[in-house]
Amino acid sequence: MKNFRYEEAEEGSGQGSACSPIIANIYVHYVLIRWFKEKVKPCLRGYAEIIVYADDFVCCFQYKKVSRRIL
């Protein structure tokens, strides 16, 4: 069995590499979605939702004024 260890790098993972979508999904789940649901959504008026597909997302709001605040 190989020994694996953590190494920091300035460049990050290469675009198009096998680990790029995995890292993107981890980030989207633990940072973007949790931030939106726990911090943003409770402070808003009306309907608000985030839709995630692979490494893209769309935020939907009932009111234009709220969407401008988030932008």
C-alpha cells in the first residue's frame, strides 16, 4: 500500500483534470450551497433557491430587489 501525504501547491488542480470536477463539487456543496441556505436565504423576503448542476449554479428569487442585493 502506498503512503499518501498532503502537499500544498500554488497552482491548484488543472482545468480538465480528473480531480477538477470532484474538487468543484466539494467546494459547491460545502461552501456555496451551505452559505446560501444557512446565511443568505434566512435573511431574504419571498422565494429564494439555488439550483446546482455539476459545477454550475443558478440562484432564483421571487423579487428583483432581492436578486440585486445578492448580486
